[in-house]
Amino acid sequence: EAKRRADKLQRTPSWSDFEEITMFYEVAEVLSRSGLEFHVDHVLPLKGTAVSGFHVQNNLQVIPWVDNVRKANKFEAVT
């Protein structure tokens, strides 16, 4: 977990909107109160094999945990 936090910090540029990033985590927490756990997912993985993204607000989405686990560390392009 410490390595993941360090990786996320390394991939967070200074121009990130930290308030907006925090909002994603708050939304996931509120939605998880319904009984289905939600995660904050990076659309472009931070350490993907084909492509890597940043820890920024426009690279985040809130999705059910099962979809996040299924996606793993891959980028799924929408066609």
C-alpha cells in the first residue's frame, strides 16, 4: 500500500486540482454507503503496460469495485 501511495504521488503534477480529486473519493465513499462498494479508478492506469496516466481530476472515475478489479491495471478504450 505504501508503494502504491508513493507511485500515486509521483504521478500527481503540481497543477492538479486537489479539491476536485478529493471530491471523487468523497463521492465513492457516499455511494459505498448503499451497500455496493465503489472505487476511484484511473481511466489511464498510473503504471499501465501500454499507456500510463497521471493522478489528475480528468483521469478519474467512480466505478463499482467489481468493475475496478476486473479492469485491473489495463486501459479499456471505448470504441
